[in-house]
Amino acid sequence: MRQSPLRNGGGETPSPGPRIRRNTPPLHHFHSTVSVQKLRHFNTLILVFRFIAFCSSAAASVFMLVNPRGRDSPRWYGFDAIRKYGLDDNTVDFIGHALALHRDDRYLDEPALDTVKRMKLYSESLARFQGGSPYIYPLYGLGELPQAFARLSAVYGGTYMLNKPECKVEFNEEGQVIGVTSEGETARCKKVVCDPSYLPNKVRKVGRVARAIAIMNHPIPNTNDCHSVQVILPQKQLGRKSDMYLFCCSYSHNVAPKGKFIAFVSTEAETDQPEIELKPGIDLLGPVEELFFDIYDRSEPVNEPSLDNCFISASYDATTHFESTVMDVLNMYTMITGKAVDLSVDLSAASAAEE
């Protein structure tokens, strides 16, 4: 099952410097009739996508208005659209896993309201960007995000100590964090934000992730030669307990050498044989130059941050769209600051402002 292509891919290659897009008049104009026709067809397609997205958002809004909130909301299989139109299992899989991004089939026995909200988010995201995808990723890879944070932090007086080995979190007699020590130096602090590897005694193992990384010299077959693709394989179609994810990015996103493509295949590990578990996804890649396998533990915090001032993130799961990671970061922000991040935006107002 394929989703719309991602705009860009993940990676760790740093950018050479800031990139500024200026609103200057174009230097060239179309002179080819074919080019003009293609552009018109593309614009027409975008309008159709936006109309469909508007209809989906309107339907979702109506559903949320006429149906009760909370646990009394109708279940997904009790939703009128399922009964009236007799959607088959493949269509339900597509809606639940590719649009709503559910990681397993538990949502089928839960209130349908959450799934409808997720569908609404997908349709609004698809209409928001003109690339035909609901996703947007930074050029030069996801490493640009911490770089941007580092630059902004430096503006506000933040200090960075990079590549420090064997970091040890220090506590006082009451069990509260007081600093981090590395190579004999201790950086004093009131709070620590870290991943599970820094405080293994304050986390618990909740699963394992099997992952394969492939280096190729071609795009994934049957994807219209897209340089960035996400494919979600629902658990039911694989006979598994969880979904499988395939993500591909390329040199066009400045994350690989010229002509190279990087693909990731991941899933929640159910055995100790990643080569066998990941085969359905790897088979979709076509010829591969290099292939690497890995299995790592997935952990989540069990400490009480209000007592020790340690704010620990959960491990990365198998998903390639990072929704769970974003939600984890937002929850950590609320715990640290006591405030909720408001990322809501009026899409129509934002579009009007751009125009």
C-alpha cells in the first residue's frame, strides 16, 4: 500500500549554510506549448486535490458535530459509511493505516472520532502543500532540525558541548538531577532531557524494532520514478501483529551522493530474524547495492519527572512518518514547561496570506 510521496528524506548530512528563498520575479518564461499544457494539467490536478480535501474536512467536521465525544462515540465498524457503502477490508486498511496512520488494528474497536480527526488532518495537509503530498521534510535531512534548534539556542545563550564520551547524569541525596559529567567536567543543571540510553535504570523495555537500510542506484520500482516515497504495508496483508514501513530518499534531497538512493524498511520485531521479517518490504526495492540489518530495543521512561527532574524520551519506533516522535516531544514540552504547544493554524488564512 503506497502513500503520497514524501517531500524530502531523512539524513544527517549538514547543510553548507542557510538557504534563503527570495520572492524575486522569474527570469525565464515558458515558451513550450507542451510545458504550458503540463503546467495547466498540474494546476488542475492540485485544484481537484484541494476540492477533495475540502469535502473530506467538511465531512469530518460534520461527523464531529453530530456524534458524541469520548468513549460513547460510535466504533469504526459502526460508522455509517462502513455499513452504507460496504467498504471492503483493503479499503478499510488503506483508510486506517495509510491515511489515519494507525500502527495496528486496535482502532477498529475504538471510537471512530479519533480516526475521523486523523483523516481530516491528512486531507488538510494534502491540500496545504502543492507537491501532491501531505508531508514536508527539510533538505539535507532531518539533521537540519537539531541544527536549527542549536542556532536558535545559541541566540538565547545556550552552550553546546559536542561529541562528549561517557556522559554520566549526577544526582543529589534527594535523587534530583544536578548535572552531567564527562571527561572530568560537570555541567550543572536543574533539569535533564535525554533519550533512554543515558538513564537505563529509569526506563523499561517495551519492544524491539527490526530495521534494514539499503543503498541503491535507482528509485523504488513501480513508484513513477519518485525520488522520495513512503510505503505502508498493513499488518493484515502481511499476517503480522504490526505494520511494516518502507521509506526512500535520494540525492535530490542532498542526503546521498549523486545518483544514489537510500531506503529504510522497518517493523516491530516479532522474531530474531530481521532478514526474514523484513523480506516483504525488501522485495519491493528491486536490485540493492548494499543492505544492512539491525535490531534494537524500544524503551519508554518509568520515572517521575516531578521528583528527579529527568525528562526522558521514548525510543524511536518502527514508523517512518515520525508522528509518534512528534507527539512524544510535545508531551515532554508540556511536562517541562507546564504549558501546551499550540501548533494550530488557520489553513485558509495562511493560504490567503501567501497569495
